[in-house]
Amino acid sequence: MYGRFVVRRADFDDPVHRLGALWDVGRPTRSGVSPAPTIHTLRRLFIEGGTVESGEVDEIEPDFEDSLRDEGLLEQVPTGVRATVRISLWRGLVIAHDRPPGVQIPRDIVLRPSPTTRTVATLTVRRRCRRALDVGTGCGALALLAAAHADEVIATDVNPRALWFTELNARINGIENVRCVEGDLFEPVSGESFDLVMGNLPFVQSPDTEFLFRDGARREGRDISETAVVASADALAPDGFATLLVNWLVIDGEAPTAAPLSWVRASGCSGLVLFHSVQSPRTYATNWAHGPDDDVDEWVEYLRSRGAVSVANGAIILHRSKPRKVRSAKMSVSPSGEGGRQVERVLRAPSLDDEAVRSSRPKIVMPYTSTSRVRHDADGRTLRPIEIHLADTAGIAGVVQPVVAEVIDRLDGVLTVGEAIAAQRTASPGTVSPELEAAVVSTVRALVVAGIMEPGESTPSA
């Protein structure tokens, strides 16, 4: 993780922290016992949800069973001892959360880090910063991740159980710079400012308010996603970033990204709308209506009554910056690695006219992969456009037409675009037309705006 620094403290007087240390074979335990032989017992208890015989936990460390029972993490059952929570190993952190529910789902259940947690984590712009805010923290995974590069992290949630888990997980991981505050969304930190805001909120467009982790109740006529965008913008310090997962309704006659783009424009911030996909009201309802009292038809009627022809999902990243830039892009692949790096390049990308492109010294961000397919037709073999995918990606791919690919390949951060075109003209006389030059300039501009290329320094015109 770029901008990362160590914030963990080895407090072996805390049995909760000792439990966390035992999952990492690189950390010593107070007794000096190697963690490796203990993993089987811990896995049975905290990952598989099984039971072990009384006394087996004390083989890890003396009196460890009583200590964990006193902390509420173990309980006695007829067959021995079992864990009251589950543990997931996530991005170098040990994360405790509720056990998977049965038929009845508790309203205040706290789930494990999910694919949406991973998406927010991947898209977050991570720099060394003073204050970070995790809104709707859940099990605290995003807050703990941010604690590695922020002096202070505030985690808010309306669910007291979520804050209990966040504080527990901070202890498990030996993290001391996370503070939990109970309250709805941004209310507990009203008037405060942050360098980083993260939100994996209950964004689901639901007619219910049954589950705290899922249902985004409307506030003052706004969906929770719009509310979060407005509040995040108000909370951002200069040059601060906010990353939010959002769902929104697509109204008949509107472009799929019309709603989130309007939120960003009204926010006063620069912003990037990452559009993932759209679903019909029935498909969306079928995917999300899993509660015992949920009725898919009721969900469909609710969505249609609000004018939705479909429901879209994606992410919004805000940047408190000047001059303002509002951009949108389609996610063609899942975000991975440190995708926040590409996000930051997109939001900081300059607006380049043709002459500025020609004098720039761009290069593709490393590492990356490029793929192209071959299509056979009556005229022979024809290459389709080449797609460029970064290893650290926000899900945005670059597209290069085969006709300009050889020129793009010459751009290594040393040659200007104009020099690369001239080199291609020398290498293949008669192949560089004015149309090709224009296509190269247009492609470079698009790759810079997409965060696929770094623009490099420009050579002043003579």
C-alpha cells in the first residue's frame, strides 16, 4: 500500500491482541510458542465455527481460554468450547464479525468484509494524511486499513454492535489510532473536516428499513447515496478525497450516469463517477430481497413507482480541488491492486490541447497487460482494438486502435508524441498520414484522462 506506515503495538497483556498475533506466523507470542501449531485450533473455532474440547485452547497459552471467555469471544457448550464470533483474514488484518445467520437475520448483524468492502478499499486514494473518516464502518475493516496511513481515523455507525466489533478489531490488530463514534452517517462529525472519507454504506434501493447493513433509508427526499455525496463534500478538507459506493435509479429518458453526475456537479468538488452496470427492477430486487419478509413484487412496484426503468451501481470519488473536473468512466473490469492510484491520476489529469499532447512525453503506467483478439472475415485477418489493463486498476481500461499502436509503443517517457510520430514516419515511409497523427494525439489524450498514461513533462514550443 503506498503511503503506508506501521501503527501496530505489541500489547501482550491484552488477550484480544494475543489472539490476533497468533494468526500471523511472523509475530511472536508472549510465551514464545510458534503460532503455526495453534492455527488448526483457531481455524476450527473462529473460521469453521466448530467446537474444541475444554482445555484445548489453554494448550496455546496458559489460561487463554478463560481470558477469551471473559472477553465474550468464547462460550461453553455441551460438546466443549465454541467461538461467539467468526474471523476473516483480510488484507493483512484479522477481522472479527458475526457468525453467518440462519433463516432469521438479526437487524443489527455485522457482516464480514464483502466484495463491496474490497471495492472501496481498492478505489481509495491512499496517501499519508492527518484525519480519515469511515462512515457506516460495519466491522471496521476500512477504518483499520486507513489507520496505516492516517494519524487519526474516526469510524461512525448507527449500529452499536458494529462499533463494538470495530473496537474489538482494533485491539486484535494492535491498532490505536481508530476512534468510534455512534450516530447516523455524518451527524457525529458535523462541522469537522477530513483528508479522506470512505463509505461502504447501505446503498440498496429498498422499500424496507429492516436491515441496517442493507437498506438505505431516504432522508429529506434523498437516497442515502446522494446524501452521502453531499455530506462527504462538506466534510472534505482541501485536496481531500472521498470514496463512496453508490446505487441510483435510472429514469426513463435519462443517461445511465445522469443522477450521480448531477450530484457531483452540485457538490462543489471535482469528481469521478465510475459506472459499473444497470439492472432491471426485477433483477435488482431478486438480487437483494433476501430477508424472510421480503417480497420481490413489492420491491419491483416500489422501484417502478419512483420512475425507475433500471437501477445502476458504481462508485463516486470526490476530490476537493481547483480547478474542478467532473469525469465519468465505465468499469470494464473489476478494480484490483491499488486502484486508487489510477483514480488519483484521472482526477489530477490535465486538460491537454493538441499542441500540449504533441509536446508531452507520456508513457503507459507500469505494470500493465495489453490484449487484442483476432477476427476472421471475408477479407482476411483483422485485429480488433487493443485493450490496456493496469495491474493497479480502478476498473478503467484503455483502448488503442491497431493503426496507432506502433506509435503508442514508442512512447516511453523520453520521446515526445511529436518525436514518436516522426520516428514512425522514418521507420515506415508513407504510412503516417494526417489522419493517423490526429488519431495518435486523440488516443494519447484519452489514455492520460483515463489514468492509463502519465503525461510526463512537455517540451515548450519554439
